[in-house]
Amino acid sequence: MATRPSTVLVVGATGSVGRLVVEVAIRQGHTTRALVRHLDKARRLPKEAEAVVGDVTRPETLTGAVEGIDAVVFTLGSDGAGKVGAETVDYGGVRNVLTALGKRTARVALMTSIGVTNRTGAYNRSTEAHDWKRRSERLVRASGLPYTVVRPGWFDYNGPDGEPQHVREELHAITR
């Protein structure tokens, strides 16, 4: 029987999806740590969230963020930063957080995109974003950690509680 994690790290916590994950995790009773690049971004988060400053592209800033966590939810994205952003954030960020974990055990939920298998689409050809997200999925699978990969196709707020279904799925994946 699995136990509910007590401390969840949300990577991408200040993004549109990450903020929802933070809110739901807190509501479910988890100690919720939000990785932020700058403390001023943490103002957008609930006061119960523990903001920790770090940058997924700078591995030396991640040690404190992963200390004592039981789970990590990745909702990060390179936000249209092109090929370099896709490689350094969508892939490199996942790699750097997993490396910072070292031998610690934590459940992982990784949100990528439904399009990661479409290598020939115009979006992927111009950004390589799906290629790098697919590679990040491989990193998570190869980590040996318990994981769930979520590939949302769109963000639909039609649940009875107003939350996107994928947010509930990600949190369910790490709390079962």
C-alpha cells in the first residue's frame, strides 16, 4: 500500500498549469514546495506554498529544492523559447532536477504534450519542442523512480470543481 507524499515539489509552479497544481496539492494536505526563479514570482502563489529559489537551467541551484521531497510534479515549459529553450528547459530542466535528486527516492509526474510523438509536424520542425519533451520522458523512465507521464492535448476546465482533469491525474499519480 502506497502512502501519500508529505512534501511535493512543483517545477513550473508559477506557470498557468503549475499554479493550479500548487493549489490542488495544498488543498489535498501536502506540504507544497514551489520552485521559482525569483521570489517576486511567488507572490502569485498561495501563502501556504513554500517558495524555493532555483533555476532548472542552473543545476547548482536545485539542491535545496529537492531536499526532503517525496514527489516532484513537472509542469515546466520553455514558453516558445525556440530550439535552445526546448533543449535547456524541457529536457535539461528535467535532467537537472533528476540529477539533483541523486539517490533519493521520489515519485515523479511529468507533463509533456500530446504531440510528442509527432516528429514531422510544423511546430516540432521549427522548435524541436516535442523531440526534447519526448527525450525528457525517456529520462524519467530511465531514472528508476516511480513515475507517471501526462500528455494533455488541451486544457479543459470542465470538471465539476473547475480544475483541468490532468491536474487531478498528476496529483493522483503521486499520491496513490
